[in-house]
Amino acid sequence: MRPWNAPMIAVVALIVVSAGVTPGANAAEPRMVLRGGAGWVSPTGEWTGDLLLTEGVSVTMLKADSTIGPQLSLEYRFTRLLGGEVSVLRASHEVTMTESVLSGGIPFPSQLTFGQVTEWPILLGANFHVTRSKKIDLYLGPVIGWVIWDDLNPGAEAQQEVTIGAIKMHDDFAWGVNVGADVPFASHWAFNFDLRALDYSARTDSQPIEAVLGEDLTIPIKPLIVTAGIALRW
């Protein structure tokens, strides 16, 4: 299991910073926004190649499946137009494996669950608030960050094909774009909707895999993350 001290520290920091400021009853323009919700993480990338497991059996594709995970973020508005946001997301993916079994020289593809892996994207974004009204606060901007990966743990089905144990995954740099909206429904409260398109990968230099491939195994994640939740503004 990979350590997740950094994500937990980031979450605690968000809570401490937000708790230190009390929403003002007469605040004309909110300077802080604490958002919490659930994110739908849909990877768009996959690894394709030829990873021989046993005689006559080879993996042709590895892909992280879509999943739902909790997200927490905090934004500080430097001006009416520009804000800086830090966010933390946790998502656990099932990794599916498409394998080809040779029978009489003809490949027969089948799909099974290879294992499970958890990611913690910690992101920093610049939000440009292009529309501000009593009905909607629309924002967009660039995002960068760091993705912390736990180990990839092969499941029982995969262990029948090859015994390699937990696979250590390497953390990765992330970048992308973000667009979202806060829709007020009370004095300091709003519904939040957010869409992020990011680019990052899950990579391992596991010796058993590298011995077969002759290189590191990199699964492009490149997710679309759709988040819905509640925002506290003050």
C-alpha cells in the first residue's frame, strides 16, 4: 500500500483554513469557497501491446475502469475575476485486462479484472470567473498537480495467469483544464458542478513486467472528471 500522508495533510489543511474564517452576514462578494462532492472519474486512455503471460496467452490491453470518488476543494478569490483553488480527490479503479488465447493459431480475446488501484490527484488551479450573477458563477482555467498512486493489486483471476504480487506504481505529474459553475440556492450556499479534462498516467517499473516488455509499463489515464456537490461561500 502506498503512503497517503500527503493527501490527508492536504485535506486537513483545507478544513483548517476554511474553519478559520466565519461567513460574514453582509459579505457582498465571497472571497472563499469550500466545495465538496462526488466525482465521476472516466479514464480515456489505455495500454495496448503484447505482454506474454504464459505459453499461448498474452495481454493485449490494460485499462482503468470508470469510478466514483469523493472530492474536496478550497478556492481563494484574489480579485473578482481570479481565484486560486486546491483540490484533493480519491478514486479506486478496477483495471481490466483483455487477453488473447491462441487456439489452433487463432487468437480468441476475452476480458477479465486484472486488479484494483487507488489514486489521489492533488491539483492546483487558476479559476477565471467569467460570469458572476445571483443565478450562476461560471469559472474556467488551467490545472496542474501531482497524482499519488497506491499499489496495483492483482486479483484472483489475474493471479491464475501470472503470479507477481502487488505492483508498485509511480506518482505522476498532471495537467489539464477545468470548467465549473456555482448555482446559489441560499445566502452562503450553492450547488457546484465541475468538469476537468486531465492528462496523467499510471506507470510501473515492476521487474517481472519489465523483463517481459523490455520497458516500463505505462497506462495512460487521461481522465474526464465530472463532479457534483455543495459549495459554502463567504
